[in-house]
Amino acid sequence: MDFSGDWGNLDTYIDPYDQEFDDLFHLDNYDVFKTYDTEPEWIFNLKNIFFHCIIPSIIQTLSRFSPIILTCILFQILCLKTNLSSKNLIHLNLATSLALLMNFFGSWVTVYLAGLAIVSYCIQNLIKIKKILIPTLCFIHLFYGQLKLDNEVWMSFRGAEMILIMKIISVTVDVETSVPELISYLSYLFSINSSVIGPWISYGQFLNQISKPSGASLSMLKKKLSYLVYAMITLVCSNCLLSLIESYVQGVPLVDMYFQAFSFRQSNYFICYLSQFILNLNQTDDYLVVKQMPIELPRSMVNVVTNWNLPMHYWLKKYVFHNLKNNFGIFVSMFVTYFVSSAIHGFDPNIILILFSIGWFAYVEFEFRAKISDKLSSCIGSRECKQKCTHINKNTRLAVKTMNSYFYLLNMYHLAYLGQLFYFENGQDITFSHGFNKWSQTYYSSHLISLVMFLSSKIM
């Protein structure tokens, strides 16, 4: 899972409720009062949100990311319409990427990230011990940023640091002997379309987008633009519309909790769709970062884990989980995988609580449903059965549909229970106690349900 959608690196958005209605009395036009008196409150609120939140949010986001988007388009034109060699394109990519990083984060942060990249390259040539030294170096660099840097500065580039570390470790594992040239290595690490907000891509994918640039058919262009539209829709939902809804459902049990979590999920979709749009500007194949529907209507928590951020899931599965599974078993490998995921996210207390909880929920549900599925010979496992499965009771049976519907509802509740941790009152600190206090308000219900399922699966 990926929580790289840090908002610290965006400009401050305008909150429609920052301006109190009392400010209207300072206006000279008396018609304003007549309008407010005659039209319904919900219409007035919608207009207020449209002009003071939706429009500013979209404009600020597009202006913030327009240098990256325009640079990706220009770079794609150079790849398609000029005879520049791959080597020259890699050099140009590196120079442009570093300039964009300096524009986005500032020169000090760019030097801080480049320092890690250069030191890691020096260690890449130590073939026998690089798989130990490089991850150690990355986590020391990460912990230093978390503990020593100013929190506001750290939060502004934490996502970029995470992507950088993922790229460094993937090269370390994938490239056993033939280490790339320094310029190619740095150009990959700071690639224009994936170094700021992601997503992670492999070194091979980076070389393909340089040597095999995509064409510009109308259907492909429409598909790529649709990702930008999705990003703007989820931005508006997270930043504006849900604040209006929450004002009406505040205090309503479960509904309030659901919309708090839903707002956080929308912010994740915004970052994922935006990074998906930017990356696909230079991709030959359609590269997906997130699948929204399997998360909003989750058959199982496994679906949530795998679809939250597809490149992140693939990276953790390939470079962490599979390397440990044969020696330590599934449970230990899963625990270490979620620990690594927590670490590269910067050891944020709420992310730690959520990642380990969601890992536990997914593991328990998978084991529990597998036991029931075998005993009842029914298609009720965490993953949907293939068409020609050996179960007697298929998905078409009413009893099977009913059982699967129960798990859909349970997992939607789990998402609301977990996501509420990212709802903060003004001035609240990000601490473990905040998360535990939130969960205590619902009596740790999801954890208790998973404990009952775990014990039941052991008895069966």
C-alpha cells in the first residue's frame, strides 16, 4: 500500500468555511443578503464551495504540477520527432529532472536526495555485500530525515524519498553484476515522470520509455486525459464536497466515521490518478497505479491491499515478501513486509497502526474464509473463484451470495474503522494515542471481530 499522497508539498487550499458569514456585513451590495435569505442553505453552501474551494483547488493543483506535465509532453515530442540517441535522451532527462526537483522542493532537498543516490551508486559495485549495505544506507537516510529534519520540510518530500529508496533497492536486487553507468542510474532515480509523486517503475521500464516512446493516437490520448479528470474529481471530493457532506452527517454513528475514511481514500486516489496520468505521458503501455472499485466495494481486505497502489504492492511482493517466504513462512514474511512498508512511509504513527492492522485483517480473513470454503465446498474465499473451480456451491447460489455480501459489508466497515485515524481536529498531533483514542470510540470493534475470526479458524 502506498500512502505517498503527502499534501505538505501542495499549496494551502482555500477552505470554504474559513470566511465566516459575518464577513458578508462588510459588503456594500445589499442584494447579497436578499440572496442568502431567499435561497436554501444547501444551495448557498454549494455555491460557496464551488467558488471558494473547487475552482481554487483545481487551479492551484494544475499550476503546481504544470511544469512536470509540460516537461513530460516536451520530452515525449523529443523522443518521437527527433533523432537524438538514447544516451543523449538519458542525459537530457537527468538534467531536466534535477531542475524540476529544485523547482518543486528547493535546492537543499535536491542535494539531500542526490547525496543518497550517489553514495548508493558507489556501493552498487560491491557485489557481495551491496544487498545488505544499500538497504541499511537507505533506512539510515530515512530515519535521519524523520528524526532530525524540520517536520514541515520532511513532510514536503517524504513521498519523493520513498520512491527514491524503492528504485535504489530494486536496482540493487535486479542488477546482479552489470551496474548501469552513473548518468543512466541517476536519470532513472530522478526520472521526470516518477520522481516527485511516483509511482515506482523498474529500471527496465525506464529504459523502454526512452528507447520505445509511445505514439499519440486519439484513443490513447483520451485514456491518458481521463486519468487527469479522475484526479481532479477525487481532489474535489476529498478537499471540498465531502466537507459539505460531513457537516450534515457529523455525529451520526457509522456514517460520520465512513465519510471521514472516504475523504482520506479520495486523497489517495487523487495522488494515484495524477501520478498515473503523468507517468503514462511517456509510457508505451497503459500503466495502472490504482483500481478504485475493488477498494470501495472490497470482496476481501486482500483486494484492498493489492489495489491500493499496484506498483507499491508489486515492489513489496517481489523485493521483500518472496525473498523471505521460503525461509521464514508466510506470517513472518508478511509481518516484515508491512514493517518495511511502514519504514519507507516514514514511520508515521497512523500509517504504522493502519498497515499492521490491515495486514492482520487480510491474513485472518484469508485463513478464515479458506477454512469455510473448504468445509462447505463453496465459492466464499478471499479471492473470487475461477469459472471451473471444484466447489459444489457456486457463486450463483443464494447462500453463497449472502455470505459473500456479509464480507463485503464487513470489509467496508473495516475501511471506515481504519481510515478514521486520518481525521484530525485542529491542532491535534500525529501520535499513537490519537489512533488508539479513535478506535476506542468504537470499542476496537474491527480488531475484536478479527480476533474472533482468527480463533474460529484455529478451531475449525
